[in-house]
Amino acid sequence: MCELLGMSANVPTDICFSFAGLMQRGGKTGPHADGWGIAFYEGKGARAFHDPHPSASSEVARFIRNHPIKSCTVLSHIRRANRGRVALENTHPFQRELWGRLWTFAHNGQLAGVKRWPLRHYHPVGTTDSEHAFCWMLDRLREEFPASPPAHRLASMIEALSRRLAATGVFNMLLSDGRWLHCFCGKRLAWLTRRAPFGPATLIDEDLSADFAKETTPRDVVTVVATRPLTRDEAWTVMEPGQYVVFRRGERWMHRRVPTPALEQAA
Amino acid sequence: MCELLGMSANVPTDICFSFAGLMQRGGKTGPHADGWGIAFYEGKGARAFHDPHPSASSEVARFIRNHPIKSCTVLSHIRRANRGRVALENTHPFQRELWGRLWTFAHNGQLAGVKRWPLRHYHPVGTTDSEHAFCWMLDRLREEFPASPPAHRLASMIEALSRRLAATGVFNMLLSDGRWLHCFCGKRLAWLTRRAPFGPATLIDEDLSADFAKETTPRDVVTVVATRPLTRDEAWTVMEPGQYVVFRRGERWMHRRVPTPALEQAA
């Protein structure tokens, strides 16, 4: 099991507080000691940091924690290797360009047989099933849509592809092009939206509190998505297996529950 | 004019000394104040850092300078914007995957009309002519070679594509898949190979010296490529316009002079 962390906000927001909790799980309060990575979108570009070393002792992680990088869309991942050796090229999040946009993907779980699924346009650099699944998703999207489709059609396709991947094992996923944050819960994922009136929050993994009222304006909307709730005093929504949620500028933009057999037949 | 910096080495080597000189050119001793980026290969993966802010005052640049990241292949770029606004997505080096390898590209110079050249597989995320040229090169390589070709055939094709781009303006380029470092001099590029017996070196741009004899073993071979020589007391090879050189594990692996008209006709 790895730990995922994502953020979607309507104003550039730093993720230092949540990241402080997450990085403790990388080798200190959690067993996820096989590297970590984070991507911060800024316009159409993204700053990505990857480190195959444990985040709890990583100099780069310490730097990010102490130098707030503000962003509207962030994806992060702490890895416990179960497929693919511990190496930089196997460290999430993975990135590829599609339709002139930079796509970023992070996954936890294991997928059976996915590495045998054929690929055409995108090929993995590393050896993880996760990167292969990402390449396969982009391949399918590219085949289906030669140019960037309307957001609803795109989201429906991403949902359908996620369900196909989830059928092979455990597929908890964060995926973004910098605008929409697509979240699929295969087994475990939770989210929380902070908005006015902002209050205090205390991390579960470290003795650290924040009072967001001091750092925000009344119009700020910030959603944090994580494998498990990161704070002890806020009302997280724990997703059900099979749920798919998309966030846009901090707000929930689309959500789909587990399809019933009848709905699946109709689709 | 932007500043390029590349390194090819036979053992993982830190580039802190050269980088210290280069980053001073970003807003302090040079006018290249519109962002900078660097990529360090580690196996098949690469750690990349991008910052649209001047390198001389960049916290990330300071971090890299003070926390040596050892690598056999490094590409870096400091930007003075002349095409495309100052933004993260316009900050070199650019990266794309081809044949399951991560390719990294940095360019200085201006290219006329290249942004109208058609693209099929790769599309720019930003608005620079440089990224368009990179996408075009990878497009051509992918069309020519469905799978990774032998290194000599690949290098000849990269040389030919570089010449076509250089015909449209100024094309100083560094390109790598992590193994070979391809360097094309459109107007200005210089390189230096350090090997035993190692001696001292003094930066031109900052009052900083290094004694490589203390940090190396007799078998180390390290080549540094830069727009202009970075040190005052070493014998840099200044490339001629039209020259193409490829380094592999620190050694010059292939070099081509400016083709004579007769040779061009025969090719």
C-alpha cells in the first residue's frame, strides 16, 4: 500500500501542512519507505520532485515542506515497492503530454496482468504496473479523442478506463491535467473540502496544528484527497470502493458511485 | 541568448561547481533572468527542477547547489525569454518519452517559422519555438524508427534534424536519453573533458575554486558542455558553428564538423 495525496484549490495554495503529515508516513509513522514524488501545477506547467529515498529523511522533502510552493493542483505519492524495484524511474507521480497538456498520474494498489496490455503511443520508462496502466489510459484516450474532448465526455471515459483497471486488482488513482483532479477509489481514498468559516486542524501523524482562518480569505476553497484522513478534527468523506470523484478549483465537479449491475448494462 | 550546461561522466558526479558558475549568469553576472531548469539522470529516470524565477535568487537553485545530486548525465538551461512568455511551461529543459526512454532537450537561439512545422505524435505544452523544435525532432525520429535504432544511425538522424533546424536560425542544443549526450553548436558551445591527472579550476563568474584531484579517482572522466567556458584556467574546446558532438560516459563518442557542400550533396 502506498499513500496518495492530492489537492485542488481555487487559489494557489501551499500544501505544506498536509505534506508534513504525509511525509511522516514515508519511513517514520508508516512503512512507505521506497521513495516519494510530488507535482505542483503552475499554469500549464508543473514542477515535479521525485526521490527514490524515504520521504521522512529526504532533503528534498524537507525543502518542499519549508519552502511553500503555491499551486491550484497538486499530486503526491509515497511508495512502498511491491512491483518494480526501488528506482527513480519507478517513482510516482508519472507524467506524459496529451493534447498539448501535461498529465500527471499517481496510483496505489496492485494490478494483475496489466503489463501485458498492448500499448501504442505511450510506453513506460520504468517497470511498474502503475506506469503501464497510466500509459494504457492515455493510449485509450488518445485513440478515442484525437483532440481534447469536452470535459464531461473525457471524465466519463476516464471513469470507464478506471473501472477496467480496478477490475484487475486495486486501483486507487489520482490523475490531472492541471485543471481537473480525477480521483478513483478502488479500495481506500478520502477527501475533505475546506472553505469559510475556516477553523483549526491537527495532523494525525505529527504533533502539528494549523489555523486556516489565519492563512485564507473567505473565498478560498481547498480540497485535499488522501489515502487516509490526515487530520483528526475535520470531517473527511471516506470514499467507497468504486467511487469516482472529479474536483475543479476545489469544488466537487462530478461524482459517480459504484455502478449497479442494471446501470452497467444500460451504459 | 540563453545559457546551456551539460555534463557527461563515467561515474555519478555532482555538477555543483559548474552550476555555481552558471546560476550567477541568471540575473547577476548575466542577463538570463527568466527562469532556469536542470535535469539529472539516474538510471532511466531523471530528476528535473524548473523555476521560472531568476536562478541567482532561486531557493531551488540554492538547494541544488548545496545538496549535491550525483549523476552521469545532466542538462541545464538558464533562460532569457525571447519567444514565449515567462512561465513554468516555457522553462527548459523539456522532457518526453520515446521508445520507453525519457528524452531531455535544452536549446538556445531563435528559430524562424518552426512553430508552423506540422506535428503528429508530440505537442508542445508551452509556447516556445524550442519546445516545438523538440517535439518535431522526436516526431521525425519516431516516424523513422518505430523502435530504438542502433546508436550510430540514431546519431546521424539527430545530426541531420539539427542541421535542418539550424538552417532556420540559431540552434545550440543539448539532447539526451540519459546515455548519450548530443550537442549541436549552431553558434556558440564549448566543452571540456576532465580526467587524471586532475588539477584545480577557477570559475569565471564567481570567486570559487575547486581542486578536482581531491574529489575524484584516477579513472573518472567528466565532460562539461557550456555555452561559454565556465572556468578561466582550463583548456576548453570552443565548437564551431555547425559542429555536432556526442558524448558517452564522459568520452567523445562521435563528432562531425560542418559538412562541406560536396558532402552534403552526397548525403
